[in-house]
Amino acid sequence: MNMKPIALTLLIPFLALTIYAIMDVGYIGIFEYHRHSSAGWQVFADLVIGMILIIIWMYHDAKKNGSNPWPYIVATCFVGSIAPLVYLILRKQQ
């Protein structure tokens, strides 16, 4: 299945939202918001688990397709879903 159109459709508005959030509260402010309640910690933990699962999939998919997964893995740690969406747009398909 070609995920490029879906990834691109998600990436553009998500980038806009991310830029708005960073301009509004700053990069650290995005994380700061979650530390004030148990619900915030739960959401943050859920996002971390999701990103770990995506990183594992991305690693195996890139290796299978002969790509280097490490730039996307490192970027995922700093920009979250943006990096896997870019990976889906740029990935080689066999």
C-alpha cells in the first residue's frame, strides 16, 4: 500500500500545528504542559510507547528496503511523528 499520499496529507497540517505550538509555548513548553497531572503523564507515556513502536517498525522496514533508519530514529526522538511521516513519504518501496 502506498502511504505517501496519506503521510503527506497528515504531515502538512501537523507541521502547521507544531509550528504554532512552538511559537505559542516554546519547544520545552510542549513537554511542560504534561507534567502537571497524572492525565498528562499518561498521555505523554502513551505517546512515548507509540513512538517506540514506530521506531521499531521503521528500523526493520528501512533495513529491509536497504535504507539507513538512524536519521529518522534520531529525529523521531526530537520531533516525534514528523520524522516517521517524512520517512513514509521518502521511503523506498520494493
